[in-house]
Amino acid sequence: LNLPLNTDKNRSDPAFTAVEIQVVRTWVEAGGSLLLIADHAPFGAAAAAMAGAFGVIMHQGFVEVPGERSDPLLFSTGNGRLGVHPILAGAGSGDAITRVMTYTGQSLDGPTGAIVLLRLPPAAMEAVPAGEGLAEQRAGAAQGLALEIGRGRVVVLGEGGMVTAQVYGREHYGISAADNDNRQFVLNTMRWLARKF
């Protein structure tokens, strides 16, 4: 967040013009697929208009679950935070998802018909930018959503580290961590978007 940029723009500025958003929406309705990932603040603000074109609200802050380790935050069959969807079931291929871990990120709310992939618990809170500081509010329902729009498919993720292969010190994050199914989650997501199941 603090890397110097050779620009007069802010990271929270809209990443897409209204024309670009309409082109993507039209393309998806005609049968295209979209994977939209926007991490914690300020990146949710930059992608909020694109998400909004599909009825998804990005809450644009930093998610945590009080009384629980939230970085990483576990979504598993054991804690009931994984939804029911072909991405998670692996469409009968034997590649079912049982553990996904996210690393802060923001929360999402979807339109009617959206399937929650990664369900946040009711106690989840979100610290959102407010003036020079942060204000805490109740988080949205999810960190991952799947939906069908017209003839197309969309997956929206409110956290980016889960789909990367990062190493900090000796600790592995995202798809390079050994104790989660993040890598398979990414593969299943891409297969679903590509209509491989």
C-alpha cells in the first residue's frame, strides 16, 4: 500500500470507465465469463463499479471475525462456511473443496440468485476507510460469490492473497500453503468459468 507510484491517481480511483463496464456486462450476458478479484481497501473501491454492474456490493474494508484468527480466515466443511456449488463440489471429479483460507480481504453481498462460495459468519466485522481513519461496521455475507448473468458466468472474490503463491519469511500463503485447498479452488473456479463442468 505504501509503494511509491509515479502517478497523480489514487489506488481507490475507479479502475474501469462506464463504457468498459458496459462492454464487459454485455459480453458476459452474451455468454462470456468474468473472474473479478478485489482485495481489501483501497482495492474494493477501485472495482466497486464493475462489481455493481452485476449486482454485487463490495464493502471495501478489512474483514475480521472477533475472537478468531482472521489472517488467515478459514472456510471449511467443518465450520459450515463453504457454500454449495459445482466449484466447491468439483462437479463429481473428486476434486471437492474442504478448506479455503483467505488473508484479510473485504466482504461482499450479492444479488438474488448469487451463490455464496465463502460464507462469512454473522459476527464478522469490517473496518472501512472513513476520513483519515477506519470505522467498524458489520461485514457483508461473503468473501466469494458465483452467479449467472444472461448466458454468462461470474465469480467475484473479495480477497486476492488466497489465489496467489506468496512466501513471507518461511511462511507460505495462498495456493502455496500446504494446509488448504486454495489451489484446487482456483482450478475449479477456472473450470467452471470455462464451462468444463
